[in-house]
Amino acid sequence: MRIITINREFGSGGREVGKRLADVLHYRYYDSEIINAISLESNMDEGYVSSMLESGSFWDFPITYGNTFASFAEPQSNLTRLLVAERRVILDIAKKGENCVIVGRNADEILHGYHPFKIFVYAEMHSKITRCMEREKDGSHMTEKEMKKRIERIDSSRRRRNQLVGGGKWGAKESYNLCVNTTGCEIKKIVPGIADYIKAWFESGHAE
Amino acid sequence: MRIITINREFGSGGREVGKRLADVLHYRYYDSEIINAISLESNMDEGYVSSMLESGSFWDFPITYGNTFASFAEPQSNLTRLLVAERRVILDIAKKGENCVIVGRNADEILHGYHPFKIFVYAEMHSKITRCMEREKDGSHMTEKEMKKRIERIDSSRRRRNQLVGGGKWGAKESYNLCVNTTGCEIKKIVPGIADYIKAWFESGHAE
């Protein structure tokens, strides 16, 4: 079984990298169905789950919980319940034994024992702002300055959530097998090269 | 013209990545001939040039010179003469207009205006120690502990030299287009994937 986990800066195109990698490699791609499964598992509304896990409500949570995930077993709050559910859902995916791509969801940490190939996708701020403005051009009417703030807030939340589940350093290259800078890149064009690299990596003797 | 620059942690296999990339892509590979050209340019002995630029004699040099490269024009010491010569040699290579791979030598900074594809190659310490011990198995008789110290010393020197020529942050992923973790990898097997990625990167509209 081959698992690819993707962490990414908001606006870097990491989710698109994940989808396209799964396409090119014929792997399962997990995304919204994870939120769905967590919602079922935790018995909480899907929209609520999504906003809790995506938005950045982590600021008020004591970071000292970092390495004591065990104590999460006793639900102390909705957030801990969600993180416990997330852990179970992600582990269940791995137990299916299929090759897959998982974007975000702390999968890199949760599945560490399965030796996934870990990617971090990042980009320069101007590139992330452009990508976000492009993506939402018919939706919100944020200024570039507001968008920059939003990007920074979401990334802070991702970093913090990663620490919370006892992860390596979010965004530090040492925590990943490959770090891809998408500044100025058309994601569609660069994905086949990443796929080739990953195939070679698994074939060069890495545990499967 | 396409230029690939490679920076690397000592023992990560970065030089082998460079050689093999040049082979696979049919690019010129520049390495020892750069030392040779610097030696001619600066009128200093090749062995001396090599030890000055490779070994880590940079500790005593004031780091405040960082962004004032212009003042280097007046030779103040052998080191400044060498750095000026290095700069000229690297720029001359670029002026030839050939596709090429350059390992180290601050080429990423010196050739910034040519929009090179910048790679950083790194690995976990245990992997770097193993690679170095393997490489020198018939030569020196360093212990693992001594080897670790040597690796750290050489990388400190590289970091410092990079700062000295006004570079971005050495080893920080933001300074590169791709960061490759070679821990547990057979370099030969992963290089074609990197080559595919680079081809796609240049073809996806990056300045040439």
C-alpha cells in the first residue's frame, strides 16, 4: 500500500496537487468524505465539523496538550471529540489497504507508522494571493490585504492544529520527503513530474 | 537557456544528484573546473582555493559584509579575492548560454537574474553519516561522532558563505523551487523523477 499525504499553505494549490496526483497515479483521493465520516463518527453536524476543523477555531485551545493525545480519549470538548474522530477515520482509511492521497487532516502524523510519502506545498505570498483571488472571483470581494490576512490566519491555524496532535514541525522541510514551491507554476503541468518522483521513491526501497 | 543550481547539506548526496541530473537532461555539469577557473582568475593555487572555498575558513570573516558585495571589488584579503573571482567565473558560465547544472558555489545567488531552477538537497543526520562513512570507507577512520561534527561544521560554513554573498536563507525552503529529502533514497533511482519535474517546471512558463 502506498499513501501520499499533502500538507500545504493556504492558496498554494496543494489540494489541486493532491487531486491531480491521485488522478495520474490512479490512487483513491480522500477529501470531503473525511469530513462526512468524522461527522458520523462524532455525531456532529457536517457544517460544524467542517468549520471547526477548517476555519481556525484553535486559537483558544491550550497548546500544552501537544503530546498527550491519550487524554483526548475522554471527550473534554467538541474539539477533542472531533480530533479523536478524525484520528479514527484516518486510521480506518489506511486499514483498507488501498493506495491513496490524503490532503491535510493531520494524516501525515496519524499515519506515520505506515510510512507515507509526505509532501509540503508552498508558494510566495503574492502567488498565493493571486491564486485565492482568482478562485473566489465571483464570490467574496476581499481586498488583497484582507486576503493576505486570511491566508496567514488559516496557516496559523493549520500549524497549531498540527502541533496539537503531536506533529513534527509544520512547514519545516525536515518533516517532509518533498517540498514543492508552486510560485508561478501551472499545477496541471507540474504534477506528472511529482508523480514520477513518488513512483521512483517507493520503488527505491521504501517500506510499503 | 536553462540553469539548475543545487545547494545541499554535506552528506545528502546533492553532488551526485547534480551529476546525474546533468546526465539525464544532457546539460553541462560544472564542478571542479569552477575551482580551476577561480584559481586562474585569482592567481591562487588550486589546492588553496579549494580548501578556502570548501573547508570552512569563513568563521573569522565579519558577517556584516553581507549586503555590500560592491566593496569586495577592492581586494582586502584572499577570501574576498576568491569570492570576487567566483562571482566572475559563475557569471561567465551563464553568459555561455548553455543549459547547465551548477552545484554549490553560491550560483543560486549569483545567477538569480537568470531565473535558475533552485534545488536544495537534504537528509536526516543518520542518513548523512551513513553516506559519508560509506564514501570514505577506505580513507579516513573517523568515528560516527567525529563525522557528525564534520558534517555540522561544513554546513555551518556553507550557510555562512551564502549569507556573506547576500543570499536568501540557506536551507530555508522559501529560497528554493524544490527541496528533496534523500533519507533512505538511492540517488540514481530518484533523479529521473526530479528531471521530469524540472522539465515540466521550465515548460510551464518559467522565464528562460
